[in-house]
Amino acid sequence: MSTPAPSEARKHLADAHRIVVKVGTHVVTHDGVELALGRIMEIVEGLARLRQAGREIVLVSSGAVGMGMRVLGLKERPRSLGLRQACAAVGQGHLIGLYTQAFAQFGVTAAQVLLTQEDLADRDRALCLRTTLMRLLELGVIPVLNENDSVSVAELVEHRRVQSGAAETVPAGFGDNDGLSARVAVSLDADLLVLLTNVGGLFTANPRVDPGATRIGELADVDDAVRARAAGSSAGGTGGMASKLEAAQLATSEGTAVLIAGGAEARVIERALAGEDIGTLIVVASRRPARIRHIAVGARQRGALVVNDGALRALMGEKASLLPIGVVGVEGTFDKGDVVEIRDGSGRVHGRGLVNYPADACRKLAGRHSEDIDAVLGWRGYDALITRDNLVMGAV
């Protein structure tokens, strides 16, 4: 039987020059604890070959907590947040030591970069990070990234934390290395993001319980129907297929193609770059301008505007600005020009935008008509709380 010709999207993978690769806990370990040394060495060897062939490689690796558990002799994942942080502190040194030695065997230098969510949310720090990573890539180094779990709990808290009324919330999709890798890929203008996991891609149903489930080779978009196929998270990690799809939606909306594939498959990345139908490829959407990418991905949100159903429909479907009449609630403390989330009454985030008025003024204007702004505030800046050109709806 002849091998089918690769699709046009698969053919383009051969041209990917800058590639971000994320390996999950269940790729680098067995059952979240025992080190999968053979698998790690095979991945390292493949990445080293790609680096030596002239491609730029960034590795985002989970596994610090599992490595720390192994070193400390713990058999079960700790329930205590403090103990998980301690495991991460112990394990991260061993993890980067492993990668440093492994890459050195193939003549490649590795560098450790630990991040918190604030590093990519603050524009100045994000630019410094990009500068560092770009210089490392120019030097032929493979940066090895991980979230700094010893001081940042977003990945270690195994549910999304929403603090109503607080100045900040934990961004969806960042409390795991899937979200981190997507944001790094966007900040570096990467050609491809590879998410290696313990399954061979996205399937029509859960392959562990449905023997008739089939792999989906390509996706043009991550919509609600696609998300419905992904539920739950892995036992030793904080992600899962839903987390990977969120990361894929973010990355593809900014111009980076995403491949979700099995980390245990031999030479999986090289085979994918050669056009083989392996894993699930999510193709890129149109690329947003840099200012809009900053609103959608890079900026640190300071609060939220809660909108009614009519305003939400107008924002999503009619490309409208957000007027005061459509706002039913204001959360957090923010100033003019800050980035705020757009939420519905249930708390679901639908977008982000640069707000034209500070939080106190927004509270006074909520539910009022634009022509009332002068009377309410004693001055008028804009008719809209967020103008259309400073608003990003959908994948944020």
C-alpha cells in the first residue's frame, strides 16, 4: 500500500525554522514519578539533530515536581502546595542537569530559563526575555524553559483560581506549560509549536475508553465542538488535552502552527517535519498586528468589564466597540490604558481590550448611555469604554 502524499499544510512544516517544543510530565516520566530516561534521550537526540541542521529550537519541559518526588523518595504526588513547591525546587536542578549533560553528548549547549506568568505579562520583562532567548538562539544554544514553580503557584494549583473583584486573575491556559509554551512561541514569532504528550494527538473520542476512536490528522480551527472532545487532565501533570487546545488556539491565532503528538513515538518531530501524517496539526489563522498581539497575549490584565448578552453579541458578531450601556459590572482596579478582560455574567472570559477610562469612572458609567458621560463624570474622553481597534475577542 502506497503512503498518501502529505497535505499542503504538512508540506509547509518542512520550512519551519524556529520551533518551540513542549514535553509534558508524562513524557519525561513514567506515571509522573519514575524518570523516562530512554524517552528523554531520544527526544534530546532528535532536537540536537535539528539544531545542528540549522533550525532554532526552544524546549519547554515539565517534570520538576516529579523529579523532586523521585529524589526525595516520595511515592505519591503531594497534596500540600508547599510540599509540591519544595519538590519543584529540588527537582528543577536535577532536571536541568539531566538536559545539560544529555545535550552535551551531542555537542549542543543547553541554557536554563525559569519563568513566572508576570514575566510574559509585563511588557518590559517580556521584551527582555525575548532578547535573551533570541541571543541564545543566535549562539546555537537550546534554551530549556519551565515555569518557576518554587515562587509561582499557577502551575502547581490544580484548578483555575478566579478572584472576583481582585486586580488580577490567573490567566486561562497559563497555569501549565502548555500555555507558557504557546506564549513563548508567540513572543518569538515561532513557525511551529510542538506539544508532546502521552497520546498520539486529538481523537474523535477518548481512545482509552472508546476503541473506535480515530485520530484527527488536521484541524482548521479550535471551536466548541473540538473542545468538547477534550475533557479532564492527566494525573501527574496540570494540563490535559483541553489545556493543549487552549494553547493551540492562542498560538495559531497569532501565526504559529501547532502539532500535538505522542512523545513516546520514535523520531516524532523529525517525521512530522518530513511531512508524515502523525499527530494532530492545527493550521495557522491570519496573523494579528503586533499591538493587537500584545493586548491578546502579552499584556497583564488589571481587571474586567462584565457585559450583558446584547453587548456580547455585538462585540462578537458586529465588530462593535464596547459602550457603557452594555456593561453590568466592573471588577478590579485599573487605570486608563490598562488591559482588562471582557466577561459575561457567568465569569467566562470572551476577550481583552485597552480601556479608555479608569475603574472608578467605568463603575459610574456602567449601564448609562454614551451621551450621559459628560453629566456623570463632568468630562468626556471617548464615547466607548473600549474602542473596536483596541479590542480582541475570541482566542485570548
